[in-house]
Amino acid sequence: MSHTGRPSRRSVLKAGTGFALAGAGALSAGLYGAAPAAAAQAGTPLCDQPGDSASAVGLGSGDLGIPYHREHDGSWGYVFGDSWAGMQQADGTYLGSPVMLNQAGFDPSGATPISFTWAEPGGRAAQLFDYTHNADNGYGTEVSRIPNDCIEFGGRTYIQYTSVATWGPPAGYDGSLMSGVAYSDDYGATWTDFSYHWDGDVRGVNQSMYGMWSFAGIDPDGWLYIFSKRWNGTHNNTADGGAIQLFRIQPGDFHNGDFGAQQNWAYLDGSWQWTTSAPPSVILSGNNTGEFSVKLINGTYCMSYFDVVLGAICTRTAPRPDAVWSTPVPQITALTVPNLYGGYIHPGSPAATSLTLVVSQWNGTVGQAPYWVRQFDGINA
């Protein structure tokens, strides 16, 4: 399987992040909004290290590492994007995207770093979805399918992904072919794509607000809450002011792929309300927002996201998904972790005052490890 890489996705990081922090002395003092416990991980690499647990199950280098709870047995999964068997892009076989590594037990205290025990499918790292890169798989030519989030409930695992048509779209276009949801009824070994897809700009819907999702989880009220935004693989989407929307759906309807059953959080007739008669309204906007993550952690909704303008992973909290969100707090910055992006909340975090974030970092130097994935604990959102 050939793969040409994707420098255009990360080139903006080298030129565009960190500049806003040059005079931000308060942020350069440390990585966190509050000091973590002494034992917490502060940038521990989870792959790209000789002899590490990722390489033991076949992954040398990969990005994202989106964590999710494997509800059926209490273990944890981590979904990577573009991945290689070797620790340098030049010497490693391209595995594909997405790729899944699993862990038997997560230490929420941060005293023990994440360590991978096995991979899907079949125990060794390999591409999960059955499709061909740089080819037309029935929808138009796609370069790669990049995971945005993963969730398991009711015996089924779901990955929401974006199919990328180009990593270097013209200004004003998102470069996506489509977005979709794939599911697995054997906890990650085999996958089926739902027939419904949300078209991207190559299929006539540019800047779709359904491009990139985050599964906040099933609330005690019984609804599955989902936040979504535009896909912007370049991290510099000219139409993206950080706009995020919110919708919800009954888990049974989601299981059946009945996405038309969603309810939308919208400003309608002078008030905010849940409705099926209008599309979701923008609930948050600001700086360009890259990858993001929303999770219900011990009764508090927590959000993390890559602020492209500031060059930082920021966090916010809310008591409910449809409540007012707190002021963003920069947590991990480009001053201390150059070329960072991502920043996914671990659903096993003990509290909003002690989050674990899984953060990606891009190298950009040809012949060297293209990605790192790092663990940060003790984040006070």
C-alpha cells in the first residue's frame, strides 16, 4: 500500500503556532493551568520509542491516539490516524488509518503511563477499515480516512471519520470527500460502514458542520450527546471561526443508523431549545479550532481543543452539554511542545480538575519520525 504522506496538514503548525505566545509569559511558565500531582505524566511518549509497548504490537509511529472506554470488558482503546510500523516514516511500512491499540487497565492517577497490551485486528496493529488509499472506493478518490472519535455502547463500537480528498485544498475549501460512521460488532476486529454519509466539498458540500464529531457520551438522561464542527485538515480553514454545534440522539436510533432522528440544539424563535424543525445553531466560536474532544467526566462536561491562533491545547467545562461553557484555559502550548495538535480527553480521567490528555506532535522532518503521541496528566480544566 503506497502512501505519499501529508506535509501540508502540518506545515501550518510550523509557521502558524506559537507566534501568538511569543509574549505570553504567563503561559510559558508551565504546561498546565494548575500543577499536576508529582507522579503525573508530563509529555510521556506513547509511541516512537525503541522497545515501547506500541512497537511490541506493531505500531512504530502514529498520530491522534483517541482514547475510548471498551465498555464490554472495562478495557481501553486508542484509535490512531495515519500510522507506520517503523519509527521513521522513511524506514517503516505504512499501516494505514485508522489503527487501534488497546490497554487492559488505565491508571487515572497518572503514576503509570499508558501501556498497550494488544491491537485490533488479530493482536497486531493494522488498518481497521477495508478501503484503499489514493483510490476511488465508490464515493470518489480519497487519500485517507481519519478518525475523529470512537465510542462503545450496547455491544457495538463506533468510529466517526473524515475521508480526505486532498491535504492541500484551495483557500476556502475543506479538502474532504465525505464524513461517515463505521461500526464494529466484535469490538474492533471487523468494521461496517453505515450507508449514510455527510458530503464534503469534493461532493458539493463545502465546510459541512458535520465533518468532525466528538462523542460526549450517554448522559444520565438517556441521550447520546454529540458535538460537531467543520473538518479542517490544514488547521487553517478560512471559513472556520471555531464554530461548534450540538445535537443528540437516542442510542437505539444511533445503533440503527437512523441519523434523521437527531434533535438539534438551536436558537429558535428567540430562545435556545431542542428541536427537529431547525438545524443546530453555533454554540461556540472564536479562534480557528482544530481537533477537539468533549467527554462527561465525573458529572462535568469537559472540552479540549487545539486553538490554531494561540498555538495551544485549551480546555473548557460546563455542567450540561447545552449549558454555558466556561472561559477557555490554555493548558499545553507550542512554546513547550512545538508543532502540537489534537489533545483528546481520556474518558477514564478521575475529575475535571485532573484530566488526562493525549496530545499529538508533528515533526515535519523527512526521514524522521513523523508523529509523536504524548500523555499529559493532572490537567485542571
